[in-house]
Amino acid sequence: MSDVVVVIPARYASSRFPGKPLAARTGRPLIQHVCERASLASCASRVLVATDDSRIAKAVQGFGGEVVMTRADHPNGTSRLAEVARDLAHGTIVVNVQGDEPDIEPALIDKAAQALGDADMCTVASPFAADEDPADPNIVKVVVDRMGRALYFSRALIPFKRDAIGPSQPLKHVGLYAYRREFLIEYVGMTPTPLERTEHLEQLRVLEHGRRIQVVIADARHHGIDTPEQYNEFVKRWLAEHPA
């Protein structure tokens, strides 16, 4: 396999949780938890934090992590990722891990990188947990073909069961991506597309431009942290599992 570099985009501003990467009630900043989990992936040769904020950079350097400073005008994390990718070696596989996922399963990173094959990019889908509602528009769904390639992503419940019982079950999309470096750079230059704008899902741009997304199906139990309340739950759980 080509070199695999995990890149974690991190920004300070957040409408629901400002300063989230630096929240440190466990005794270490949230971004450190993410880096430590990502570094457990056996495929990862490097784990980089990509940020435009000096406070985040200082925190990452403080725990011995590797940080890359990027421009401040990126419209999204994927664009920030592509800036970092331009300085990586040709043929590198770039795995995007969100900066608010301190419970990310390292095995998912390995599976996404390994399943990339000859596709342009790869992502992960998971069966729904018992406490998750497939009809929730905040949880993105994906349907795949017989070769494991994405047919469509949607906030709507897909597939729709015309009959009460159907053989296909909905799959939850997990926002973990593995890209070929060259395709990642190409992707951010692609024209935004109608379905992408309608659903507000960047990955639809790839499909609308006729490119392939491989999907690996695996059990994913982790959740990202979007709010202070979710962070509080993480802190309680982590402290219980790591008593002083």
C-alpha cells in the first residue's frame, strides 16, 4: 500500500461550540484525543493536524503532535485538506478524520485506506444502531451497488421501502474519507453540482461528475462532538474509563 497520511482539519470557530478543539476537561485538549486515536491505525505513517489558528497549533505542538498551518479562507475542511495534500508525495493516500471525533475507531481508518483499491476515493457506511433513527435528516444515508460503490447519499431515508418488509436495510454514512492525493486536489477544483447544493453534501459532487466512491461497510459506534452537552458526556465517560 502507498503511504497513508491521516489529516485532521481543525478550526477554532464553531457556532455551537467555540474553541472545541481546545476543550480540555479530561486533562488534555480534544484535538489530542483525536490524534491519539488516529495514530493507533496500523496503516498511518503520519498524523497531521491542519489548522489556521495559532492557538490550536500551539496546543498540538505542546503534546508533540505534527501540525500544518493553512490559509484562513477555506470554505470547508476538504479544501483545507487539499492544501496540505499538495505538499505530500505523489501517490500518497490521504485519510480525512474529523477533528471532533475523539472516539474514532482506528480500524475504520485502516479499512478505508485498504478498500480504496482503484477507486477515486473511499468512505465508510455502517448499520444503524438501535438508538439511531434512520429518518433523522441529520444522519446521512448511503446506498451502494453490488460492487460496493456508492449510488447515492441523502439526508432522506433511502432506500424507501414500498412494502412493509424489504431485503435492503438503510446504511448510515460515516464521514471518514480516504482519497488518492491527486484526486483530492482535483476534487476541490470541480464545479459544485445541483444535488450537492440541494442536499448540502459535498460527496455528491464526486458522483455527479461521474467519479467513483468505494464504500466499505463496517460497524461504527463512535459519534462526533457537536455541542458542549455532547462533550460533557465524553468527559464523563473518559474520566470513568481512566480514573486518576
